[in-house]
Amino acid sequence: MDIYEEVVRLRRLGQKCALATIVQVNGSIPSYESAKLLVREDGSMIGTVGGGCVEAEVWNAAREVMETERPRQMNFSLGQDAAYDNGLICGGQLSVFVEPVVPQPRVFIFGVDSISSPPRKVFKAIFASLIRSCGRKRCSEWDTQRVGC
């Protein structure tokens, strides 16, 4: 499964996730620069940043990033004195950037054109997904043409 397609799918479903990317590498590591790990709200994952304890720490950070909606930078050193002693002593260093991916905001506007038109124009300008309802007609996607009620 493609990570980017999954990000789009989760956003459309209104679900949060976190995307971790190896942004810098020095020396030997068990993965590669730009490797990605996507962590969903339920804790399931797609991709890898190398496995082992590093990936476990990144997974924990991703869960926190989803909750706080604040990105986080993490640095790891995989030398002899590292606490990651399960086959990941490669001698290198890596930096991982973990960013939240939140659902696209939605705005509900109720009322007839004279009431809904001004706020509709504002929200349309900032690319919010709009759903308009006036009690008689409901549109699941914004129609750029006038929708009568």
C-alpha cells in the first residue's frame, strides 16, 4: 500500500495519523534517508524507519504527535553505547521528523443564500470542504454553481 494514498484516504475518512520521515543520516543505519513510517490512530503502521527500538520510540512519538497535533524531531545514535542493543548497533546517527496529519476541516453553513453567501465565500477562499444545508437540500460536495434551497 502506498503511504501517500493512505494519508489521503485517512484524511477523507476524518482520521488522524502521523508520518515519520528519516530526514538526516550520518554513517551506517538499518534504513535509508527519506524512509517513512505512517502510524494510524489505531496504532497500525505502514512502512518502516529501520525497525527495533528506534522504530518503537518513533511509534510512541507518533502517537503523542497525533494527540497533540504538534510535530517532533528525534535524534538517534546507534553506536556501541546505545541502548538499542538488538542488532541495531550500526555506528550511525539518524534524525527522524514526525509530523501530524489531521483531517481536512469541514464547515457546516445553514441558511438561505442571503445568510449563507458571505461566510461561504470566506470559507471557500481558504479551501475548507463545505457542506451546505438549509433544511430542504443537502449537498455532500460544494458545487461552484448556485444551489437553490
